[in-house]
Amino acid sequence: MFSNGKGNGNANGIGKSYQGRGNPHVNEGEGVPGKGVPSLFGGIPPGLLMDKDVSQGGVPGLLGGIPPGFKFRMIDHDPGDPDLDPDPAGFGYDLPDNIFAGIDAEVSVTFKLDEESESYENVRFYFKAEGDGDVTFTAEDSEGTEHTFTNEGYWGPSDGFDLGAEYESTTVWTLTFSAAGNYDITFSLIDAETEDLIADFSDAAQVDVKNAVESLSLEQNEGILKATAIYSEGLSDVDEAWKVDVWIESNEKIPAGSEIMISYQGGEYGSVTLSEETDKIWLSQLIADAFEEGDYRTSLAGHEGQEIFFELEVELPEGELTTEISATIMASNDDFSHKMVELAGLTEEIIF
């Protein structure tokens, strides 16, 4: 504990004290009563830590309000100095500022013991997730083998391992949250045999998971189908490998010979004539065929805060077609070959 460091304290030492940050072996005194030490120093400035480990006793007459026998020292404390402000023993988490449902998030979990910690034998780590959806944990062990868990699991061999004092290790986890919402991620140190918690080493991180797509609309006006998506802020945290595309599907086949006219981001219209009937197509393929240009799949990270939209019109060879059209915004980090994540979807009845 240390004084609040204001220089207007009185000689009786009446005032507020509070827990300061710093090395627990330096900052372990019971607090200096008073709002400062006005007689000698004109007030103890903020950032000075006090303890009762050194010095030779209190100085009640000179400093006022510090009782005899209160041992102290004053240190000009720099909060950035690791020797005075170390991370405490236990678990620590390094999380991205923004995490989105379905999109992999890299989370570093560090466990450390300090010089005052005991050594432990036959221990392992237990972790769990609680919240508004499922959480997938993926990490590689020291031999490069990948392990995947859903909602909970153990890290380390089943018979445990030993930890010595001043141990520190960081494991990089890939966490994937199935839905937006609030989650608690907890790592604990346990006995490998009994699964009892060891020395209260259990720490939780609170995680707020958002949707990557803030809103999606799909509507038809005068024969033109328009889809609009607004992407959430914070997508710059997403790995550039994640690309987005729109999967367009009809519950009725669109006949061969139909002409599909497409406009992307308010640009000019291009068109493509179907050589065979179809009920599904990627927006990127439709644009590439219509404009004879390359892939329109772009990085999800590049869409931060943007409004993305396309317009589509279909001219049938004959007659009229009433169908339900769905537009589903998909994301993938492997070129849509295996892993695809649905970010948002909407279905509307359309007449062509």
C-alpha cells in the first residue's frame, strides 16, 4: 500500500491509502497514513513506493503521521520498469482488440512462476470456455503435433510434468468462436492425477465476440435485386488470408439462355448468358464471367467499416420465374476449398 501522494497532508496523517502497482516485495507496507508527508518533502509525489523492509524505524516527530517502528523506503517508481512492475505469477492472456464469430483469433497464453513460487511436480493445464456459443481451441505441442479441443481440454501429458521456480512458457492458441456474444476463457494449473487446483493458479479472460457483418439486406425494386452488407469496425485485426465472397442460390433453376446482368459497388453493368440451367453461383465467378476479369474475392480485413453491395437482374428466355433467392456472405482462409464460414445470410422471394 502507498499514500496517494498529495502534498497537502496534515500532521495527524489522516487520509486515504490504496494498493499500488509494483514489485510485491517492495510494495508490501501497510500504507503511510496521510495525504502526503508535508513537513520534509512537501508531499510524497505519486509513483513513490513504500515498504517496511529497510530503514531503521519511524520518524514520528519530523514527518508527522508516520508511527514509530514503521519501516519504509522511497523509490522513484517507473511503471515501465520490469524489475519494479513485473507480471505476477499465474496466467496472462494476449488477445486481439477485436474478435469475430467464425474467424480464427490468435491468443497467446503465458504461465509463469516467480522467484518466490514453489516447484511443482506432476502437473498439467486445464482450460475451458463458457459463453454464448462453442469455442474451438487449436495449438501445436513441442513436437509440432496439432491438437484441437472444443470448449475444454487438457494441455500436457496425462501423467503430468514438473515445474520449477521462475518457470515461464507461452503457448499460441487459435481460438474460433461459433457465435457472437460474451465468453469467459479460463486456464488453470492442476494436479495431473487428482485434478485438484494447485496454489489457486486459475485465471480467466473475458472475451467480447462480434459479428463481422453488421447488417445485410436483400430487396428487389423494378426487377433489380440489390444486396447490401455493412461490415463491422475492427476487421483490420483479421488475418489478410481471410477472403470473402457471396454465395447466391435459388430454390428454382434459372434456365439456360437466361442473361444475368450484374453491377458491383455501383459500377457499370456487365452480363453473362447461362449456357446451362443453374440454381447456385459465386458472386466472384459471376463478376469474373461478366467482365472477363480476375478474382473479385478480396481480403475480409480490407472491408472494415465499408458498405459492400451488388445489383443483379435476370432476363429469362421466356416467361416469368418466381423463386426464393438467398445471398450468403462466406469467408475462407484456404481459397474456399475446405474451410468456409458463414458470416451472414438472407433469403427473399424474387420474381424474374
